[in-house]
Amino acid sequence: MVYGGGIHDYDSAYEIASVADTVIVGVILHEKGVEAVHETVRGIHDVRQN
């Protein structure tokens, strides 16, 4: 499954990563900056660790 859109923070990344194999983020980098991308990746990583 590939999903994109609406992934903008830790919680939304964590939620979709629990059911998807791939999470695509796009405009978050342009809209919120690199720290928001890091936060999103942490959410995905945490799902994979649990």
C-alpha cells in the first residue's frame, strides 16, 4: 500500500505506519521545515519498533 496526503506530524505518521507498508510525505518539508519531517520519521520508526 502506498499512501500520501495528510501526513504532517508524529501522530498522523504513527497512525498510517501501523497499517501501511510505505508512508509518503511531500509538502510538509516546504510548509513546516525539516524538523517536522524528522518528527514524522520518528512516528514511523516507533511503529516499526513496537
